[in-house]
Amino acid sequence: MTFGGAVRSGFDNYANFSGRSSRSAYWWWALFNWVAGIVAMALDSMLRPGSVSMETAYGTHYGVISGIVSLALLLPSLAVLVRRLHDTDRSGWWFWIVVIPIIGWLVLLFFLISAGTPGPNRFGPPPRDSSPEPRYDLPPVTR
């Protein structure tokens, strides 16, 4: 899946928590989230200097644009994450493993980078954009 296809798929299925999402679709979406967050913080700092990462007694505050972007991407991000877990034949409830400090994040990261189930699983058929893992066989040596 391409970057544009993953972003389009993320927004087209923004509240779809059923089905499966490929590894590439998830990681392209994660990259889009990261870039969108950086752009939003840059816009916040240009429009109102000092609004980004302003440390106070109550924690870190972000600007209005960063908040809007974060809220707009929250539901689609959760949906893509749940569909990615479905691709590895795990329930979306596995997301809650992140409440376990450090270990939970590492386990979730392992689930997200794992290859999806080949063929159909209990969450449906494989994503349309998934293809078999590339083979790196060497050609036969002729002498």
C-alpha cells in the first residue's frame, strides 16, 4: 500500500473497527500522524509563539491547532490500530496492554510489526493491499 492509499483508507474507514488492516497501511498511517502532528505544532508556534510545549504546574500545553489535529486523528488512529491487531488474529482489546508500563508498549509494538495471518482469519479475509512476504531467493548459479 502506498502512503496516499493508507491515508485515504484511514479516513474512509475512520470509525470501522471490523476487518483487517495490513502492516504497511498501519505504518503509513502512523507516519502520516507524526507528520501531521509536527506540522500542527509548527503552525501553532508560528501563530502564537510560546504556545507549544509550554511547561506549567499542570503539565505540558499544546496549541489549539495541535489539539484539533490530535482530536481529529484519534478515532481513525484507534480504528487502524484495532484492524491491524485483527490482521494478526488478535482482538482489538489487546490495545489495553499499553497500561502495563514499558512491557505493555513493547508487546503491542511486537504485535504491530508482526506479519498478518495469511489467508482468512476470524476477523475476515486478508486486506486487499496485503501481498505475500517478498522472497529473496538467489538465482541459480550457472558455471
